[in-house]
Amino acid sequence: MKHTRSDISQSQARYALALLLAVNLLNYIDRQALYAVFPLIKIDLKLSDAGLGLLGSAFMFSYMLAAPLFGRMGDRSNRARIAAGGLAVWSAATMLSGMATSYRMLLSARALVGMGEASFGTVSPGLLADFFPREQRGRMLSIFFLAIPVGSAFGYILGGQLGQAFGWQRAFLLVGLPGLLLTLPLFLLKDPRQCTSKSEGIPAERFLYVLHSFWLNRTYTCATLSMAAMTFALGGLAQWAPSFLHRSFGLDVARGNTLFGVITVAAGIIGTLAGGWLGDRFQQRRPTGYLYVSAVGFLFGAPLMVLALLTSNQMVCLSAIFGAELFLFLNTGPLNTVLINVVSPGRRAMAFAVNIFAIHALGDAVSPTIIGVLSDHWGLARALLITPVAIVAAAGCALWGGRSVAEDQGKVEG
């Protein structure tokens, strides 16, 4: 059976957006809850900062290594069912994290969470994009990626509050349960992509040939490198910011995570929605719109992050974090829309899989551990100063991608 966009009603598209957004919220809640309870795990399991950082890195290594497998599957098979299977796995693994009685068990459970989330991360952006026309994708993907700040904030708040009240193990049990309830609705969601006896995508093409084509796509490469630098910075900050507030200003676990969560959700909602709106608006005028909106956000966010890390005034620190996050979240919808617009529909799942592998291999798979090691030697605040440097690099890559975006987008449209 074939499905085209003309067969998709507005209500079906809205339902798909609502469902995928809900699942993506749980994605980031389950992911970030770990970082909210870092101080509790550190005490209970008697870990160094390097050991804590490795918990986050284990998740990311698993996430990025599994992504190419699910990308290959996503261009061949029903993407909604692949995503549903991943949701069930990562929700169960989050609950298993709450049953861990040793560092090794917790490390294994977090790696399994990463494997489950990889399936959803690779197929969901392309799946959602197929429900909407090109001119609406920036805004729709910005709404979808609101899950990053909102889900992360809820992860910090729920993790911190539940961890403080009941302990870190019960916190994992409670945040993992809701995902199991959405598995069936996601499994039953229709995939609007055309399906033929031979898949529209890459099954007839060699894997290395497809990878080479992505490398030759200059806009795709620049956007991916920009996202990798941004992920290095934000991944490190996401994992260590609550501990930074705890150590620098004496905030307890619950209060520190609540403050950081509220800042993240407020700045993230404003920045993500503004980025989608500004990206669509400037993209109508010139093909560099999405990339330049992202670059400007990076350039404004970097100095604010430096201020947040160097000030000894708590209010100035929190205000600077808010401003930095607002500008940094401008890129969320635009850069992901660029990836979709410069890659043919039949390769999008693999494109996101390769993107996920690259941005995490170069980004937050290594940054938490690097920051943890540097923190053991220099202190956490100084260690975190490597993140604004990465944000400036992200801006440079986005600007460089503007040189080729018109040509690469034209190849897909033609």
C-alpha cells in the first residue's frame, strides 16, 4: 500500500506530532534524570568525577554505535514500529537503572538506555517530516525538539526532587514507567512514506557508497560538524551544570536541579520556538536562513556561558545561563531542518543515523569524561570553560555550510 502526503489529513498530522513529541519528552526525561542525581550516586557508590562522567559516556557510546543499524533499518522498514521497540527497551532499561546495586550494573543499564533511544532518534525526525510540507518543517521540527529543553528540565526537576525524597534508585523506577504506556500507540502510528516492493531508500546501495555521498554533501557535513561541536558543549554542560551549582553556590540537589530545570525549560521553549520561526522566515528570503540563524545564536551564547562560569554571584550566574541557553537553543529546529532538506527522502533515516553517530562520537560521548578528568585536576568551573570554545567552533561550521546550501538543496528539489 502506498501513502502520499495528500492522503494525510491535518488531524492525522497533528496527532503524529503530539504523539512523537510526547515520546521525545520521555526520551529526554529518562536521559537527563541521571545527571540530576549525580551527587547522590557519587556519595552512594563512592565515585570520582571521572567515574560519574563515564556513566554519561556509556549511554552516548551505546547510542551512537546503535544508530547506524537503526538508520539502515529505518530506510527499509516501518519507522513507527522501530521507534516503538526502542521506546519499550529504553523505558525498561531506565527502570533497571533503579534496580542497580553496583556501579557496573548501573553502567550496563545506562548503555542499554542508549541503545533503545538510538532507534527513536534516527527515525523520528524523518517520520515527522513526512507528515508536513517543506515550508512547515522548520516550525514543526522546532515543536518536536521542544522536548530537548522541556524534557531535560523535567528530567532535572523530577530526578532531583524524587532523588532527594526517595533516593536515586526509586527516582529511576518512577521516571521509566510512563514510556511503557506509550509503546502501543507509537507502534500503531502509520508511516506515511511510500512503500514499494523495492524500498525507496538505500537498500540497493552499498553502505560505504551512501556514507561517501554524505561526505560529499558539503552542507550536510558542515551542519553535522556544527551540531557535533554544539553537542560537545551542551552535553558536557547538561551533565555537569547541577553539580557546578551544587559546588559553587552550595545549592542542595533538589534546589539546584529545580533552578536549572526551570531555567532550561523557559530558555529552551523561547529559544527553540524563536529559532523555528526565525529560521522559516529567513529561509524564505535566502537559502542560508537556517544556518545563519543558528550561527548567530552560537555567537551570542558563547560569551554568556563564559560569564556564567566565571562569576561568583549566584544571580548573575543563573541569569547568564538563561541567556546562553536561549541563544543556543535557536539552532535546534533550523539545523535539523537543514539535514532533512539536503538529503533525499529515501536516505533520511540513515542520514540522521550517521549524524547521530558523528555528533555524539565527537561530542557528548567524550565531553563528560573529559570534563570530569579536568575537574579532578583543575576544579569543575575551570574544566567547563572548554565548552564556550566548542560553541564558537559550532558557529564557524554553520557559517561555512552557508557556502554550499543552495546547491545541495537544489539537488534534492530537482
